[in-house]
Amino acid sequence: MVQHAGPEQAKKKSKVKVPHIFVILFIMIALASLASYVIPAGQFERQTNDSGAEVIVPGTFEYAESSPVTFFEFMFAIPDGFIQTAEIIFGIIMIGGMFAVIERTGVIALGVNKLASKFADKGLWIIPTLMLPFALFTTFTGQVEMSLIYLPAILPLVLKLGFDRITAAAIVLVSTIAGFSVALAIPANLGVAQEIAELPLYSGIGFRIVLLVIVMLAGMAYVWRYAKKVHNNPELSIVFDENNMEPQVEEMAPAKATKRQIWTAFTLLAAFGVLLFGLLNYGWYFRELTGLYALIGITAGLVAGLKPSEIADAFNEGFKKILLGAIVVGIARGIAVVLDAGDIMDTIIFALGEFVSIMPDSLTAVFMLIVQAALNFLIPSGSGQAMVTMPIMTGLSDISGVTRQTAVLAFLLGDGFTNIFYPTSGYFMATLAVGGIRWEKWLKFIFPLLIVWYSVAVVALIIAQFIEYGPL
């Protein structure tokens, strides 16, 4: 006779939880510190290239005197991580404040209700409608940090259409990271990697266009399938047990926008234009963006007729909502802080390079992918990882017969997909915080898609190696 689990048993099972993200990151910092007592210290020589960036000089690795992480270096790792990521942390906090002010103006509620009425009978079509432009914008600019703008803007709409927070986050993160990973013309990761590999800038775009189409179709189909399942049965939502955390969506703002709200919308549109102009022409980063976010929030509030104290209260509410994501960024950087303090980062890079060099030539590109994916945990920066690994991978590709363009593709795919998986990815963890999604819940959702994407990546690299994927 089959016995069904009673309420008490179900309750006990539900108590088994993945530790809090702070606990996970602290354990990682501790393990990285202990690793400095086991892994020998070492360093590569570095030189400044034509663009002014410091890159590793292949073949110059030398072991150095051991310098394991001391107790005080371990103790200071988290505050040092906060100092190193101060720009990002303040930028994330200000995004929360800015959107809280914009929400209070009523402009978001108006937009949500209008779009919701248009997509009322075809809600699922909101998925490709949003994912395609997000992916295309990212694949030419590399601005994955725009996820922090996209998610709070679309979250109320996605919820109103009957989906959940996971669906909203997936629309943003899956599309942007697909565009980032299969970069068509991104200066920061593709441009730097091809410059180091001495390839024409943005060359090989034809093959990447085909790959981007495949990756995007797989991503959209996966999000569509999940969203349809949740829409038909909300209990199947991964975050169904957290429904009390769902943000309240206004049933209806005034049917017609007031003059102040219309001017507020135009103000926000102009501000978004300034944002894009600064990103694309001046390479603005979080320092500049933080100031712009503050100015946008204040200006939008004043144009909408909010009193200064009301604007300040809205900023305060927004700061509180986003604080967790900002703190995660600083703590996560502590891992890199202790690896640098113990002088073992270069040793790990050297060891992984040696690992790739002993692999069969037919599998070299695949193992480059694996190594790049592993290193992104330690170096969560596309351009930073390119400067560290591409000099080594370029040399290995010449020895093994893999084309340099294939080595660049292995770097892009290995570095890219992990950005919506690793907790050391600052913008990703901040985006989850914006959506009120716990890391372990997101992993449960995204893991099957990552398997599909990496399978596609392996096949693409094997084909690239077979056709001798070249610079054109």
C-alpha cells in the first residue's frame, strides 16, 4: 500500500533550504583563503598593449615566494571588496531609488495598463516582443547592466499578464546574456579578445549571427514554455510559495494621463537618450550612471508634481528594496580579493592553460570553453578575462591547429553564459535582487537551459574547428 506524505512530512521537506547567499559567499571567501596555503604562489609578466591595457605575456609564468592569506587579509576581504566595487554598489542602490520615484509618478502604472490591454488575449507574445530588442541592443553594445533598468520597468506588466517574477527576470537575463555571449560587435569583450588575437575587429560575424539565432530561439522557447505553464497553473511557479512577496500592481491608474504625466514620460524618454549617448560615446560606467540616475529620479519627480519630501521618501523606499543586491556585489568581490592577496590567481590561470595544452587537438576548443567558463567565476569581467586568458589561448590555438577565431568564440561562450549562473556576477545578483528572486530558485529555473546552451556551444565549436573558422 502506497503511503502519501502527510502535511507534517511535507513541512519537514520544505525546511531543507539552500543557505543564504551571504553564507555561500562567505564560505567561498574562506575556501579561497585556505587555497592560498595549498596552491603555490606565482605570477606572469604583463605588458601594456596598444590600447593601454595590461595583458599577460605568455611563457613568462614563474613561481614566487609563498604568501598565504593572513587572518587580517581574510578579515578585510569583505570591506576591501566593498571598496573595490563602490561605484557598482552606489549605482545599484540609486537605480532602486530612481525607479521608486518613477513608480510614484504613476507613469509606470499607465504604461502597464495600456500594454496589458493590448496583450490581454496574446500575453505570451510579450516574451519575444521584449526579448528580441533586449538581445539586439546588448549584442552590439555589451551593456548587460541595462538589465537593472529593464527588469523593474517590465516586472509590473509581466505580473499583470498573469506570469511570475521568474518569467520577468528570464525575459531580461536570458535575452541580454544571449546577445552578450554571441557578441556581434561588442567592443569590451569581443573587441579586446580579437585585438589580442590579432584578428580584424568584429570579424567572423556571419557564423556568430547564425549561432545567435539558434541560442535566442532556444532561450525564447524555454521562457515561453515556462511562462505558459505558470499562466495555466500558477502553482507550478518556482516562486509560488513566495506569493506574498509579489509587488502590488495597480489595477488601474487614471484612464488618461495627466499633462504632468505626459511631460514626465517625455522627460524619461529624453533621459534614456542621454543614458545611451553616454554609454556609447563616452563609455560611462557606474560612477557616471549613478549621478544620472539620481538626476533622473529628482527631475521626473519634480515634473510630475511630487514634493521634495515625497521624492526623498520614494528614494528611501527604493534604496531599501535594492540594498540586498548591492551588498552581494561587495561580498562577492571578496573572493577575488583573497586570491590576489595570496598571489594564486596567476597560478590557477597557468594551470588551466597547461590543462588545455595536453588535451587532444580535436577537443582543444571544447576544453578552452570549459576553462573560460571556470575562470569567469574568478574574473567576472569580459574584458578583464580576455586580457588575462586570450594571450595564452591564442598561443595554444596556434600549437593545436585551432584557429584563433575559434579560440575567441570559445572565450565568448565560456565567459558569457556563466554570467547568469555564478554568484560572483555582480549585475546578475543585483538583477535577481531587483526581482525579489533568491539565487537557488533561479538556479532551479535556469539550469536546464544552460545545459542546452552549452550543448549548442560545444557543437558550434566542433563545427568551427572542422570548417577552420577564420577571420572573415
